[in-house]
Amino acid sequence: MKKILLSFFIFASINLTAQKTSAFRVVPLGVKGGIDESNLSSYMVAPAGTNNYVCLDAGTVHTGIERAIASKAFSVTAEEVLKNYIKGYFISHAHLDHVAGLIIVSPDDSNKPVYALPACMKMLEDNYFNGDAWANFGDEGKSFLIKKYHFETLKAGEETPVSNTSMQVTAFPLSHVNPYESSAFLLRSNDNYVLYLGDTGTDSIEKSNKLLLLWQAIAPLIKLHQLKGIFIEVSFPNEQLENKLFGHLTPKLFMQEMQALNLLAGKGAMKNLPIVITHVKPPTAHITQLTNQLKLANNLGLTLIFPEQGTPFGL
């Protein structure tokens, strides 16, 4: 019995230490890249110890909040989380699997900002919040302006304060079937950072240097152990044909990019770095295949995280 109790206290101590050392709390509202509309890309992220969250993409929002409450991630109502915990949305690109949740919850949401790079913001205004596809809940664009959301257009590479939080954000452009633009968001809380990438292809296939420029920007943060994690998509298993990738990654291409980043960060700097794998596309057999391929290819000692909808974790 004494041994059991001792083991319990050691386990509890390790868990408490992990919680204390986490810089960010993450609550996944949606983790897949299709076909289930109730579980699409969306991640709530806040500085640890606060309820000042932002939503990184918003493919699924309300259902994700309900599932998070069911898993005890929150002890308040879904309305409270939506209206008061989520302080704003960062939209990487305007494909429906990244914005559908934002559109649907907008009538019941509270006033808050929506952040995006110029090309994405224009698509939100022209194609969705335009008075035809949906009422314009923003403060810019076509039709009658309801002005619930403040549309804040970001400048690439420029750090911007995140309203009603202690965080700052820097946006970077990505290629998602060049020349279509996706984006990455680098969130900062004090001296701690987390990086979220929307959909992206590799530079070699996209005929771009956008990932290289992003890796160059974050490599110094990895060296200093200030980058607490990277969210990055791996949509298809390695068997997916290159001309059927549509601006996405496979485990092989993902590891090529991680190797490129490792060269910039320095040997061994990426060991144990948390990498959150996002946007995995069903069916289940493909997800299992992709997961196994990632684990086998991980020769850098990365800490691979496969998030579950509604289940919180720390970074």
C-alpha cells in the first residue's frame, strides 16, 4: 500500500510540475481536415493560468466547445466559453473547413476581433460576410455592417497586440496551392512562443520560399528554448500522389521540412520539441497509416502530439 501511495504522489507531482511549466493551455475544438463537419480545424490557445483564449482557425466552434465541456476542459457553459473565454479569431485562410464555425456562431457570439492577412480578410468580406451568403457581422466590407466583429487586417512580419489578452501575434504568409495564400501565426506570451501553421505545401512543390523564411524567423526561438510548440498539418499518408496533395503535407514531406528547420536551429535543438499534428484527413485507415508513418520517420526526437477534440493539453 505504501508503494502504491508513493507511486501516486510521484505521478501527481510530475503532473503538477508539467502543469506549472506549461506556458500555454490548448483546447482543441476540431482536429481533422474533413469529412466530419463537426470536427474541423480549430484550436483555443491561452497563456497558462488564464481564460484569455484566442481561436486559431474556426472550422468547428460550438460543437468543439460542447465536447470540451463534456471532457471537463471547462466548468462553465458553452455560452460563457464562446462569449467570454474566446477573445478573438485568427483565420489562416478562407477555406470553409477553417471558417465554417466562425460563420455559424456569429449571431450568438460577443463583440471581438477577427485577425487575418489581407488576402484572407478580403475573401471573408467578399464571399461570406457580404449580406448574401451571410449577414455582415463585421465592421468592413459590403452590405449593412452589424459591427459585432472588428476585422483586423494584419501586416506580414509585424507583431501586433492581441486585444483583451497579454499576447502578441506575428503573421507569416504560406503557400497552399501556389499562388493561393494561407498563413502562420506566431503567438507570444512574455518570452514564450507557440507557432500555428494553416494549410501549407512544401516550398519545393509550391515553388516558393515561404516555409524557409518562416523557419529562419523561428530558428532563434528554438535555440533559446522559447518556442513551446508548433502546430503543423500533415493531411495525407505518404502514398498520396504529389499531384493530388493540393497544397498539403505527408509524413515524408513533413520530416523534410523539420530537417530543414533543424539545420537552422542547430543540432539537437529540436529534440523533445512538441509538434502538434493537425488537419489529418479521414478515413480512419488513412489516419492510422499516417500516424504510424510519422512515428517511424521521427528521427529528430520530436514530441509528436496527436490532439483529440475537446481534450486539453499544455505546451
